[in-house]
Amino acid sequence: MTIIARKTNWRFANVAVTGINARTENPGPGMAVARCIRECPEFRGRVIGLGYDALDAGLYARELCAASFLIPYPSLGEKALLARILQIHEQMGLDVIIPCLDAEIPNFNRIKPALAKLGIKMLIPSRDQFNLRAKDHLSAFCKSIDVNVPESKIVSDPSFFDTCEADGWQYPLVVKGIFYDAGIAYSPYDAKTIFGRLVSQWGYPALVQKMVYGDEFDLTAVGDGKGNLLAPLMMRKRALTDKGKAWAGVTVLDQGIEEMANKIVKALMWCGPLEVEVMKTDDGKIYLIEINPRFPSWIYLSHAAGRNLPVTVLKLLDNECNFDFPPAKTGKFFIRHAQELIVELIDFESVLITGSLAEIPERWIQEGSGYAEHV
């Protein structure tokens, strides 16, 4: 297999985006990232969707993805991932990959040198950066930079929840998976149920965290790898799903939250997208809840607020980022909704059988698909 490295301007790049599921209670960021890129007036390239399941809706969203492919689950390791990416690259000629899920970043980090030799760029954190912000290391990291964080504990034995109150862990508690997902436990039974579900899906250990009460805020931005926080955008959550994910939110400005994010990015020398989740108490104290190593699922709000962060990644990779960002527009409100995506059975069968939907059907050209120029 002979693959020739491509060199192209970001405006005409083939950009692969992962995490294109659309689960209502916990959607991946990929479709929102693709939407940001596709709606940038300067972008004339192609977005290629990378999914893990034939039911990932983004695989069939032709208004967003010119082509779509299944890739192996992260648990299969970096060798399987690299082999699949090479197949896709041979067919599509990839220029950029934007990973959008926490669990896949370690594998992408390991294959980054091999992809770089082919001209495929990524802006992702190093292994050390990724590990330092992980949930099981977060408390120690925050103490080292004087950032408030709720008291947390790594838990491998569910019997902890039967006796924890005697040690000062009062219910309700937050129980978190090592990569994703969380639940609020109001009793030992709740805690052990949540714990069992999380470790069965994400593996051991889990994390227990004391509750902090207040208003929930998220900040998303891009780190340039040199300690600079680029184009930060803040959102206050206004409605949550059962998993605590934002279902509605509004853009805001908060100097204290931005200062915290700057401190984090500078300490980590963070490279790539990130999301900082915080809780602000009634007395104004700010607690860091999580640092996510990718864009959030609400990232389309950045396009509406005048700071299109996925496009910032493309510009930064192409050395065209001028760091002169317009002020973020406050008062931009988003409300998530679910809708049906109509799919032809032949397309679904193509994904099931071949693992790809790479050709744009004739009907899409006739119906005015924005990708007709690429056929």
C-alpha cells in the first residue's frame, strides 16, 4: 500500500472528526464540531465522519460529512486504529484528524508520529498532559496550582459506600467513571448501583466526589502548547440531562473562571481543545469539577458566539492563527433537541457490511448537497 503525504491549505483540507454519535442523553461532540467547520464561510474542504457504531447518526448526516467510516473501539489498541486510519487515508487523503472522545486520545497520541509522516495533523495533548488532568490525578494537580477542587477518592471496592459516612463522606455523593459518565448517589444502594454500571462500561477504578452546590459553568478553548489559552468561551448551564450534561445553556463572561482556566493551561502547557467544568457557589468560590481533553458537545455555540473553535484548531495547525479573536458574544442561548435522521436502508447496510459510506449517492447531488463539487 503506497500512501502519498498531502499538503493543502486548511480551507481545502480533508478533516476527519470522531465522536459523531447523537445519543440524546450524552451526545458526542463530533457532529457539532463538523457543523462548526462546515458552516465556516472560508472552508471549502471535506469533513469525514469517524464512528464506532453503525447507529452513530453522524455517519449518515450528508449535510455534514462527505464520507463516513467505522473505526475500531479504543479497547482494541493503537495498532488496529492505525491500520484503519491508513485504509481511510488511502481512500480519502486525510489532512487533519480532530479526536472528540476522551477514551480514544491515548491511542491517537501513540500513532501521532506515524500519521505526521503522512502529513496528517492533530492538535492533541501529550500523554503527560492527558494523565495529569485525568479524574484520578485531578485533586493532586489542583493542589499543586492552588485551584479549588471538591474532595475526591478513588474507589475500587464498592463496600466503601457502606461505611463511608463514618469517615465523613456524607450522602449525596457523586460517583464518576474513569473516562465518562457520572451519577448522584443518595444512599449506599444508589452508589453501588452506579458504581457497578460505570466500572462495567469503563473499567476500574471509579471516583467518588463530595457534592458542591452552586451554579454550573463550562469553559471551552484551545491550548497552543505554549501555555496560552486561545479564544475561551464560557457557558452557564440552564438545563441538564439525567447524566448531568447540558441540555440548554447561555454564553456568559466570568473573569474568575477564565483566570482559573488560564492557570490550568499554563501549568499543563496544554495542547489542543479542552473543556473546563466548574461549580460556582453562592459566596463566589469556584471549584474545578473536571478538565475534559476535547471539545464539548455544545461546541456549536462557539460558532454562534463568534469564536469558531474547531476552525481555530485548523488555523493553528496551518500556522494561520493570528490570535486576534473577537470578543465572545454573551447572551447566546442554546437548547438541544432530538430529531429523526432519515436514512436509506442501503446506506445503513453499507456501513454494517463494509464499515463505510464513502461515496456520495447521485440523489444527494440532485438534491443540492454542498458536497457535489467534490464528486
